[in-house]
Amino acid sequence: MGPLLALIGLALLLFELVLIARILVDLVGVLARPGLRYDGRLEPARRLVYRLTEPVIAPVRRVVRPVQLGGVSFDIALTLVFIAVIVLRQLVLAA
């Protein structure tokens, strides 16, 4: 594998880790007790991961609408981007 492909693979790995961080920050925000949710300790991390991931997720969200299951709406854009990053990284590593 050439140095350019290695660099692309590393960038995809780092973006994958940022996507995982976004999932964890969102999950902690949802599962936290109401008193902890608004104390602001996670706010800088949340802003950072959203700033890094939203430019990639937003265009996917415009194309792929949330899935409706009963009265609940599931936004699957993050999941699709996460899977695409994994597939792209595997293709780069295989080259």
C-alpha cells in the first residue's frame, strides 16, 4: 500500500472514531439523569463532534429521510455514513 492510501486509510479511521464519539455523546445525553444532562460538561465535546461530522451527515440526511416506525422517527443518516466509512476504509486497505 502506498503512502497516499495509508494516509487516506488513517483519515477514514480517525473519522470513524469521531463518528463513534458522536454516538457516545448522543447516547450519554439521552441516558443521563435530567440534572446531569444540562450541566454542560459534555457540551464542548458535543459541539466538536457535531462540527466535524455534520458536514458529511447533513447531505445524506437530505437524501435519506428518517424511517417512521409507529410514532417514532429514526434518523438513519449517521448509520449509513458509518457503514460507508467502514466499507471505504476496507477498500483502501485492500488496495
